[in-house]
Amino acid sequence: MPAHQPIGKATMKQKVADRMQGISAFYVMELLQRAKQLEREGRDIIHMEVGEPDFPTPQGVIDAGRALLKTGDVKYTAAAGLPELRGSIAEHYRRQYGVRLDPARVFVTPGASGAFLLAFGISLNPGEHVMMADPCYPCNDNFVRLFNGHTHFVNVGSDSEYQLTADLIAQHWRPNSKGVLVASPSNPTGTLLNGEDLKGAIDQVHELGGCFYSDEIYHGLVYDRPAMSALAYSDDAFVINSFSKFFGMTGWRVGWLVVPEDFVEAAEKLAQNIFISTPTHSQYAALASFTEENLAELERRRLELKARRDFLYENLLRLGFKIACKPEGAFYVYADCSAFTDNSFDFARNLLEQEGVAVTPGRDFGEYLANKHIRFAYTASMDRMAAALIRLERFICR
């Protein structure tokens, strides 16, 4: 008999890590998979569920990435990112917000997701709580769970424009609270905090001894008033941003994190270990995002998205949807569909099956009134949205 007998399947069963029990998938992925299947079968599907506009990456950005690839010198960069790119990001804060920012506090990451991982990894201890609004972007909760933290959701509605205010933060703070995450503009509602309310929220968190995390990935995509950065009010905020949304570089996977000065060394060490570096060609491409020519193109796209927002908003109201707050940023409308259903997931599924329009059900963004809401993304062209609205009207009038 051999000294080391292989262990068979009957005697050993490998287990998924316990932390995965709390990690949720996107409910909309079920609908997206079905949408792709219907497209393979020849159906015409209008996509209003995906947070990715139909615009291509700007040509100047593509050219910059291609130029680096042609050199063949696609090696690792420093873990914190290209010095030139970190400097350009710091200069962006000076031009856009009047903020003087030390580039040493800027860390280039693989998308905003990488920025969240870095921010929570260097600041959050197991068992600590991060306060977030409900509804909010679902991955943020999962990032907290990954570090064995907990999310404390606070129900928000139109009275606070779906945002966490200083009063709500003070009311819901707990002994084991680590900090507060706000998103302005937010996903799914598209609302933003004005400067006074943002400053009030930051001051309240710091008074309580917590960390303030500011999700600013939709900055630039605002339509009625400017969005203010948390850095305009505090040097001690963690600020997450990305080249994906306003800059149109989703698949290039480049984001950034600004950390308080006391966290620079920790961020450097963690970035070295979990990223090594953000893709080099993507970083060189991102450098071209700040040219005058590219910024002019991005402004043209912003105006197009504003026109799409107005068109979709007005027509959803006409059809009988309720929209508590007109979105001021991002590219989403969070609409109350309770006039037509008490189950927004079933509504979304049936709309896809019967009319070929894909939207996102509210339960992807939390639990508070989730069954009453649908998120519509105005990421398709005006013609495609017009066709979607004709189908939507036919669906609800049956």
C-alpha cells in the first residue's frame, strides 16, 4: 500500500471562503444574459441597463495608448502610477476646483474599483462599519465586506435628494462606525450634494472621529450646477475618481485615489502588493485626456448626455412614472414604477421579454423601496431611446 494515498473527492471537500456568503451578484446580470441570448436569436434589444455610454474612447486617447504600445516598452510603472499622470491629476484639481494637491497623495489604480480596494484596505479594520445611503451602487458594500467590515445602510429619499446629510450621519452614527461613504453625483439617482451640504457632512464625520470617503467618479458629467470635490473642504478625505465615465475610458481600467497625507506610506505598500501597477499603456493613454482638444470633445459629449437626460426625464413623466428628483449628474434616471407594478424586477424581466428593452431593477441598489423603482440609463442614442419609449408605452398600456 503506498505511503501517500491520494485523497479522493469522497473524503475531502474544498470550501469557498466564508466571506463570500455576503458578496452579492448584480441582479441585472440575469437580465443581461437573457438580453444577449435574445440578441443571438435575432431580437433587437435596446440597452438602457448598462452604465457605459455608446461613445467610443476619444481618438486622441487611443492614439496615445497606441503610441506607447508601438515602442514595445510596456513595462511596470511605479505602484502609485506614472509621475506625469499623478501630476496631471493634481493639476486637474487646481483647474477644476481651485485645490492645491500634492501629487504624492494621488494613487493611480486599476479603475475606481481598485481605488475602493486601496482606500478600504488601508483604513478599515475587521468589524468596523461604513455608513452608506440606500439606494447606492452595490459593489461598494461588497468592497467593505471583502475586508470583513460591515455596511450600515441608511434609507434616503427625496427629502435629502437621496444623499446622506450631516443630520442623518449624526443620527445614525454607531460606536463601531469607521466612516461614511457618499457618492455625488450618485448612482442610481444622479443627485449631488451642494457645497454647503458636502462640507457639513465632512465636518460631521471628522467631528465624530471617522473617515470620509467621497465617490466622485461621475464628476464632469453634471448638467445644472457644478459638483464640488470633498478636497475643497478637507485634506483628510479619501477621494475616489476614474477615467471611465466622464473621460470615456471604461475598458482601459484607470482610476485614482487621493489619500490623506498620513496614509501615503500605507497606500504605497498595499498598492505594490495587490496591483503592482495599473496597465502602463492605459496610463499613457489617460495622459491625453487632459489636452484641450480632448476636453472639448468631452464637453460636446456632456451636452449630448444633457439633451438625452431631458428627453428621457420628460417622457418618463409623460408615461406616468414618478421621479422625485430630476437627476443633475451621471447618466441615470431613477424612476418610481409603482403605478404599473409592485415588483420592479418582474417589470424589468417582462419588459425585456415582451418588448426587448433592458433596464435595471431597483433591488440592485439596495432594499429601501427597491420594488418600486427602475433605473434607466440614457447611454443609448436619442433615436434608440425614442424607440425604447415607444416600446415602453406599448408595454405599460397593455
